[in-house]
Amino acid sequence: MQETGVRIQAEDLTSFLVDVFAYFGVPPADARLVAGLMVEADLRGYDTHGVFRLRQYVNRLRDGGIAAKSNIKIVQETAATALVDGGNGLGHLAMKTATDLAIHKAKASGIGWVGVRNGNHAGPAALYVRPQTQEQMIGLCAAVGSANHVAPYGGSDLLLGTNPLAIAVPAGAQEAFVLDMATTNAAMGKIKTLAQRGEPMPEGWMVGRDGKPLTDPNRRDDGFLLPIGGPKGYGLAMAIGLLAGSLNGAAFGSDVVDFSSDTTSPSNTGQFVAAISIEAFGDPSAFGTRVEKVFDEVRASEPLPDHAPVRIPGQERDHRRQSRMNSGIPLHPNLLNELRNIADEISIPPLQTP
């Protein structure tokens, strides 16, 4: 599919983000880490969870909802588990800590499970499962959504978020399997992106409080997102909330803070990251061979009439990353305008564009 937008080089976008975070007092190393992860999200095509989120981070840094200087602590720990307090800093920092710690524990114990509390929005969950595959491990990650946009199945009160889940599995010489999904038919980030671009959303993503389809993304506050598979998606969102929120002492249910509309309150976002060592179950090379065989069989499945060839979840993300590293990350003109507005507000040099 042909990508449209103004092409921005990854290093230029990273430098701009570092300047923004530095203005708000984020320490240099933290600013570089968060900026790098945000750009990595855009390089891999997670366009709704990369630089698109800068406005929300800026508003919360400005108003005190996010602490510029986080004090990340391990508050509880066993050989295979840990609980990390993110210090209400930028969410990427706590999640990077949790990912590294989960991998470290899995190397010693075969599995590592690290919960996070007092965190914040941290971009796409895929960022925190891919590193495991480089260590011949399976990665898992889930989070309580950063706002409640979903009603319990059959109810009308907004008590659940999109509660994303990501799973990554190494595949020998092939690109890793990476599933990164919301428990709703669409992530709220996609709807906000459509609103910024002035485009409608398909039926089936949201309904109004009258139960009728909602297709105007600017009216998203008038209704709620629909869970995948009806009661099944609702149940999955609940399960993730219990594991990523309640287990960690993080917000879930009515305690969740809408991090877009409330820019002053700590969100106490809950997440977890896990790493499972393949070596703990057998020869990683043999596992890779088995996975490659399954991938080949799945891709060889005869496509339905007028349907594209079958793909593996996460397939072509590496190719997209390389393509965008070479030719630049495509940013919609309306997003570029928002980045210019941010630069003007804090009096820093604007993002350089071709």
C-alpha cells in the first residue's frame, strides 16, 4: 500500500522529541530513551502510538499529570517476578525497565513476569515484546487502557479501556510473530487519528448511547467502543485489567484516569511484561524450525476470492522499518501542524520538514 504524508527522517524526529522533553525538565538520558521508542513505533508502522501521542504527553507534563523526573523503584521481587513502581514518569521508562528485568529473570529462572504500577501511557505494547524474541524468548505484555471507553457487555457505564495485549514469538530465520491488539474492534488511537485527519470511521467501531452506529470520530465522547467478539472481548478486557491493574495495585474500573481530559492527576496506569525462555522447554533451534514450518503452511493457504495472500501477524514490520529509515516516516499534514503548535507553545525550533 502506498504511504502518503510528508517524509521526516527518523533522526530529525528523534531530535525534535528530545528537545520537547528537555524543555519540560526530563533528564537527557530519559528523553533520548522515550524519543527513541516513540520513533521506533512510527518506524514500524504503529502510527497511532508514536509521535501522534506527543500532544497528550506534553499536556500532562505541563500540568503535572506526568512527573518529568521519574523515580522508578522495584518494590517487590522474587526470583521470577517483580513489581515496578514507575514513579508517575513517562510510561516508556517504566516499561523499558520492566522488559529488561523480565528478560534478566527469564535467563535465570526460565520465566520472568514483571508488573508495573504508577506508570503512564507507553506507546504500542509491541515495543515491549520484540526484545524477548532477540533473546530466544517469548514475550507477553498487556496494559489497562489509559481511559475508559468501553462498557461492560450489556451495560452502559464506561468502566473498561481498550486494554491491549501483545504476544511475540521468535521464528527461527523468519520474522517473529508479533500480535499487538486492542480488546476492542478498534483502538481509540485510530479513532483520534481519523478525527485529526478529518476522516469518518467505519460502522462497528463505536455505538452511541442509543445503541446506533457512530461514525463521526469527533463524536467519540458521545458513545463507547465495542469489544471484539462481544462478550468474549469484554471478558478478555476484564482479565487483562485484573492482571495488569488489580494485581499490581494500579488503577482499574472507575479508578482509571482519562489521561487526555485530565492532565493533572496521576494515572497510576498498570501494565505487565513477561518473558518465557524457549530453552527452558527444549532446543530453541528445533523450536524455530517447527515455527517456520507452521508459518510456511499458513502462508501457503489458498486465499479466498478477491482476498490478499495470507500473512503472519507482525509480518513485514521489519521491511517497513527499513523502508521508513531509508525514505523517512510519513506524517500527515495535520499532525505536522500539531507538532508546530507544540514548538510554538514552548518556544523551541520547529521540526524541520523537506
